[in-house]
Amino acid sequence: MAVTYVSIALLYERSETDEMGIKLTAEKLGLDLAFIPFRKIGFCIANQAFSAKSKGNDFTKIIEDSVVVLNRAQSKNRRLQAGYLLEVLGKKTVNSSSIEFICYSKLRTLLNLWKADLPIPKTVFIPCDAKDTLKNGKLFSNEKDIADLFQQMLFLEDGIVIKPDSATHGKGMLLSNNREELIAHIQKTAPSIINPVGIVAQEFIDKWFFDLRIIVYKEKGKPPVCHPTALARGGLNDFRTNTYLGNAVFAAKLPSNIIDLSIKSGETLAKGEQAWVFALDAMIKINKNKIIDEKQLKIEFNKAQTAFSPIKKIKSEKYKKDFSSWNNKLEESFSTYKLSKSYQKVKKIIDDTIEKNKTKIIFHEANSCPEFWEYTRLITGINVAIPLIKGACSLL
Ligand SMILES: Nc1ncnc2c1ncn2[C@@H]1O[C@H](COP(=O)(O)OP(=O)(O)OP(=O)(O)O)[C@@H](O)[C@H]1O
Ligand SMILES: [Mg+2]
């Protein structure tokens, strides 16, 4: 008979494919999850009393009965708030709010990796805005000073990437190839709710045409694990290769030194927490050490991209009402893609390139609430819902 844990809750903002996937996976594992639709609920604290209610439902008991909460609020700010709130109520969270606090900011993530001697891109953080308003109401421009600092501290004239300290999906990231561009790019930056403090500048890493997303996780009482296959995200049109921009994905075999460094990165960022899951974003500094020329790569890559396009179409259709049949369709399209010659050719280029350059790995970001249901799961073979749920169970 299936074991039932009603003591694990899934907190979410909108139920999207990942949340549907966690639900489906929990059902398959015989677990009964409770659900907390964070954005719809008011949380009331009064003397010695707590209640949580949406307009139609009372969630107080669900929250009281939950021992562990999977925190899947999408926005970083809301996730941080949800995690902290639940922890004060005595709940355990995956990931914890201290992990969320680190991953919220690229600077905080990189600081921790740097302190543990892990390889990161050379990075400059400036907590100053491009435009300041003086006390007398006048607008003051800092772009040139900021550009000076970036160039002097990175020892670079060109090849400078600027990014918001906190952002996702490659938004607000710009690559400058000369000083004029750098100043123009700094001018475009402004503090926002998503990125309240500062921008970072980094040396441009010549990663050729792909970067890596590596899954590391830990259950309480067990050693940390790095999934040996990473998600390589590839594209030729933009220096940003993340999937949000429509880039194609490939499975990449990780050499043991990268697996070891990834585990160390996870442990470093987890700061002693007992159960956690990260998707680490990493690049390999390939520079001129390419195994085929650009022209040949372009031919092979374009063929793979054509084979990838049916997947993008199904992904964009989303599931209407029937998640299960949409999911089957998606899985079939991935099988066809992965069996195609063009996919396998590019995958081999990636695998051979990684093996040849395996000592040049650089970690640039850690995602504490990664998307996984479509690409990571179907390309790399790990369903991240499993370490999430098992991590939660291990804390019960
Ligand atoms: N220093 C760099 N040099 C070269 N390319 C970079 C650098 N930093 C980031 N990139 C590229 O830009 C992409 C997005 O970068 P990053 O992961 O930092 O941003 P993000 O907004 O957090 O994206 P996501 O939410 O998709 O992870 C990376 O996938 C990588 O291809
Ligand atoms: Mg990233």
C-alpha cells in the first residue's frame, strides 16, 4: 500500500508544467501533497494566533499540518518572503530561505563560490545607479565613472558583460565590444523591484556556442549527488544561450572533475542545510580550443535546430486541460529529436569539447527554483521533482 505523507506541501504561485510535474511525480511515488497557492492567500498574525485564508478557502490547517514545504514561488522576492514566513512558523523548507537569499543575487552566489576557491568569471559589482537625483532635484549621470571602474578593475577594453545582480531569463544582460557600447549599456540600467541594488560586470567567457546547466542535490542523511548528464544550451545568434531565448538543448556528459566541483559548489551554497536542490549554470572557457571550424559547426547546428523546432512548438502550445496527453506528446517529440543524426552530431561536438577543456569550467550562477519539466528532465534524464520530493521526505 502506498505511504501517504500529508505533511509535505507544495507552495506555488501559478500551477505551471513544473508544478504539474511535481504533482504527477508525487502521485507516482504514492505521496499525497498539500497545496499552498501563495499568491491567493492572506496571512494573518495576531496575538498567539495565525491564520491563512484565500477568499474561498481556509489554508490555516494545511499550513499547520505541513512539516516540510517545497517552495516553488516563481518570483525570487516572493520565494524569499514565503520561505522566511514558513520557517518562522516552524516549517522546514526546500530550498531554505538562507539558500534563497544567496541565490537571489549573482554577487552573493559568486562571493560564496569565490571564497571556497571555486572557479568563477572575474566579476565587478557596483552598488551605484547609472542616474542619481541630487538633493536639489538635478539628475546626475554616473555612467562614465562606472564604465571606468569596470574597465580598470577587469583590465579589459572590450568583451565586458553587464547584468543585473538579480534577474532571470537573460534579461538586462548586454555584451559590450567597446567603451561607447559599455557606456550606452550602463545607461540602460536602472534599479527595479526585481533588481533593487546594482549591476555586475564580468569578463566575457568565450564558451563557443553553449553553456551548461548542472543539477546537484542532497537528501538528509545521504551524500550530495551531481547528475552526471548536464543540459547544454546552445545557440549561434546571441552570446546568451539560455533556453528562454529559444536555444536548442543537448545532453552533455560531465567529466569527473566537473562533477566534483559541482558537488563542492552545491555544498558551499547550501551552507550546512541538510536537503537541497540546485541547478548550477556554468561555462567552459574554450577560447580558441575548438574542435571544428565555425563554418562546419554552423551547418551541423542549423540542422539540429531544425530537428528541435517541433519541440518548441509543442512547448509553446502548453497543455490546455489535459496535462497528461500534452506531456506524452512532448515526450514523443523529444525521443524523435534525440534519435536524429543532427542532434547526435552536435551532442558529440559538445561532449568532445567538454572533455578536451574540462579543466576550464567556470560557475556563474545557481538557480534555487529551476524550471525542469520540459528540457532538463527530457534531455538529461533527471526528473528534478524526485530529489525535491525525496529531499522533503528526508526532513520529515
Ligand atoms: N560572463 C559571461 N560570458 C559569456 N557568456 C555569459 C556570461 N554570463 C552569462 N553568459 C551567457 O548568458 C546566459 C544567461 O546568463 P545568466 O545565467 O547569468 O543570466 P540569467 O538571467 O540568470 O539567466 P537564467 O535565468 O536563464 O539562468 C548564460 O546562459 C550564458 O550563455
Ligand atoms: Mg542562468
